[in-house]
Amino acid sequence: MNFFQILEYNFAGNTLEKYFIAGGVLIMTIILIKLFKSVVVRKIRRIGEEKDLEGIETLVKIVNLLKWPFYLCFSLWVGSRFIYLSDQINQYFSYILLIVAAYYMIRILQALVDVGMVVLAKKKRNGEKGMDHSIVSLLGRVIKITLWIVIILILLQNLGFKVTTLIAGLGIGGVAIAFALQGILTDVFSCFSIYFDKPFETGDFIAIGKETGMVKKIGIQSTRLQTLQGEELVVPNQELVEKSIKNYRKMKKRRIEFSFGVVYDTSAKKLEKIPDMVKDIMKEIESIEIDRVHFSQLGESALIFKVVYYMLIPDYGLYMDAQQEINLALKKKLEKEGINFAYPTQTILLSKKDARLPKNGKRS
């Protein structure tokens, strides 16, 4: 029996010649894929170095995610096209190839999600509008879990399982879990609500009821504030969503209203000068826009003037500096004009009535 006769030997419906051809195709496919991968990676890196393109390393990482199980399964599938296989073996082989392809598809999509999350976190570090690290981490995990669920359901559907029954069972279990974790899930969804609605961001100075502080971190379940006293205030995200929030950082300008009083002995002529004096003082201060100055009230122990102005820069420290400058200048101006600030006083007026003495000259 010569070599050609051996090649004609039939086994499991195929000659040895066909098996040799299929094996050769399998080996050549593996070699070609490896060569193609190395050429593509080198080409991508060269383009990235020449044109300084962002994301090249990410693309290289995605290509490198494809490992030998994928190459082997794909090469086996290509080689199997050259031999006869029973319907049952073909079906099993298709299932294996489908599972491997689904796995690497998830790996690639997860890598893309990681890149997107890194971009969002990088924007936040650079001072641009972006997510906090905790939200980025949570969002990344949620997307990855969702990807796994979707791909697995699609895979099971293709493998012949009744996915609708499985989804119904998962729905009932999901409701039970949701009830058990109701408080935690409420805070988690509130976290996403805060991000998408953006009532405040990290670094904003906010007020919640009687509490005020600077936002240090927006977490998954709670937000942390640094109060003016220095302590850390932890507020559940659900409470932040349900309550009214004052965000002082988003003020375009700060409205200031204050009053001062002068003594009743001040003449009407001097009272008429006071509004112009206040306006002259404010014109000399930058970042101030005067609204009005009025002699507003006859108080119990003072003649009251009310002043309203706007700080065009809403920073609280700058407002206090400006108010201090106004107070000092006003004190000097009034002293120069001989006008005194009022302070709480009370004058008691007594009247003497003619008291008649008895004839004996003594009071009874």
C-alpha cells in the first residue's frame, strides 16, 4: 500500500487527505492571524507615533485582548469547512465558537467602557465638567454588569434556552432584592439624579436647611460637606434630592442689605447729605453696584438709613472685605460732618407740678 492509497483511507466519513488538508488550513489560519495581529499592532503604533493620536494605545490593548483560545476556535472552524462533520458535531462546535466569541466581545466592550470612564475622571481632574471618581466607578460597574447580562441572555437565546422564562424568574427575584435593599438603592439612584441634574458639584458651597458647607465628595450613598467650623458633614443622597438646596457658587452677584442709625439730634440738613455720602463711598469700591440708600425709618432711639447694594463677585470673603471698607469709610465721613451713630438710649422726661404745702409747712 503506497502513500496515495493511505490518503484515500476513509475515517468517520472523511479521507485522510481531507484531514491533512483541514489540519494544514488550521495551522495556516493560526499563522496568518498571528502575522496579521503583529502587523496591525505595529502599523497602529507607527501611526500613533507619527500623528500623535490619542487612543492608539487603547486600540492596541483591544487587539491584544484576543488570545489563543479565540485563534484556535476560529482556526478550527475554518479548517472544519474542509471536512464532513455530522450535524450534531457541527452544532456543538458552533456553540463553542459562539461562547468564545461572546466572551471576547464582552472583554472588548469592557475595555471600551474603562476608556470612557478614564476620560470622564480625567476631565474632572483637569477642572472640566466631569464625574466624581465614585460615580465613575459605580457607573462603570453598572455598565459592565449590564453588558454581561445582555450578552449572556443573547447567548442563551442562541443556544436554544427559553430566555423569556428566565427573565420572568429574574424579574421576581429582582423585585425581592429591590425591597430588601430599598434604602441603599434609593441613595444610589439619588446619586445618579444629582449627577444628571447637577444641582451642585464638588467644590460648590451649598446650604441644606440650617447646614452649610463646601462639597468635598459626592459618593454613591452620601455626599460629604466641609462645614465652616471644620467638621465633615455626611448627608444621605436621598435627603439631598428631597430637600431644597442653596448653591452659593452659582450666584452671579450677591445682594447685600444693611442698616445704620444716627442720633435724633442730627439736623435735617445733615440728614439730607447722608445718602450722597454713602453713594460716594461705594463708588470708590470696585465690584460694587449701588442699588439704593434711603432714610427709611424713625426708630425708637435712632434715625434709620437702609442701604442695598450688589457684590458683582459673589465670593463671601470679598463681600466681607467690601463691607468692612464701607463701614470704616462711613464712620470717618460721619465723624467729619459731626454726625454721631446712634446706640440704644432711653430718655425719661419728668415734669414738675406745683405741689402745695400744708399750712404747717410740712407734707403729709
